[in-house]
Amino acid sequence: MLSISGAHRTLDSHTLFTDLDLTVRPGECGVVIGPNGSGKSTLLRCVIDDDRLDDGTIDVFGMAPDDRSPEFRALVSAETGEQASFFDLTITEHLQLLWRSHRMDIAGGAVIAALDDAGLADLGDRFPHALSTGQRQRFALCAAFSRPCSLLVLDEPERGLDTDGQNWVIDRVLTAKRSDTAVLLATHSPLIADAVADRTVELGR
């Protein structure tokens, strides 16, 4: 379970959010909405330990956010638009490396099947920098969706995607919920929010 209690964060003397509480249980999706600059991405970064609250607590399945901890990293899969890639690895090789690091079986065409699900099966031998904006987003999301986790964190997953791409995101999030994964996402897309949200937090009101 993800539990955020009394969360407060100020940036450059501007309060982004204060006294924020949110609980997301396994199989549920919490959606964070609000205008640009309202603190959506900051809240998600605090959950994955890329930022810190000024006050309040975050509990991720019994652990405080700590990206130095292998146990914590095993709990959380995140796509925040800031993923690094290796210049000389194809997207297939990136997924193979990711899956091996999580002791996942790459035999039997599983990686190709994951790329096919993301609409990238014909692009497996391309490098990430050679993909279009939408293709890079699909690849980043494919990596986040395909690795095991207890909490899936997505920051504006609709970025660069058309309606078909957003429907694919919805399908993947609903699949994650059915597998009892807790999901936290920030979005500007009413299509995604309406389809997946069990509870919604609005920032910047």
C-alpha cells in the first residue's frame, strides 16, 4: 500500500501542496491532476525518492522512499520522462538488460512480445535516440509496464501519445490493477483519468 500523510512541499517560497493525504491500495489507482506547476511531478518524485517532502510522510509497502535500497527499488517501477538510455543499445537490448536485472526470463520471444504490445515490434533493432517522440514514450512505458513491481508510478504517461496510445496506457494500467499492483499517476488527460482512477487528488486549486 502507498500511504502519503500530511505531505507539504514548498519550492522557491511557493507552496506546491500542503496537508496532502492519499492512500492507494493494491489493485487501486490514485490519479493526481492539476495545472502545470502545481506540484504533480514533484509529488511523484517524492514518492520515488527523487525529491523530498518538507513535512509529512510517505510509506511504500512498509518502506520510506529510498532509491539507494535494492528492496525499495524492487517495489517500484516508474516512468517520469527522465529515464536514461545507453547510446549503443537497441530498444530490444535495453529491455533484455532490464529484464535480466530483475531476473526475468527473456527466452521464448517474451521481449519481442512486450515490444509488440507497445506497437514497437518492427523497431526492435533501433536505438532509443532514433525513435520519434511518441515511440520513445511507448518504449519508456513498455519498460515500466513489463518489469515486476508493487507500485507503478507514471508521470503524464500521455506525453507524445495519440488517442490510440492513451487507450494502450489505459489497458496496461487496468491490467496492472488486476494483478494487485498499486498505481500512482499524474495526468492532464481526462480520457486516462476517467478510465483508471479509484481516487483523485487535485493540486493547485
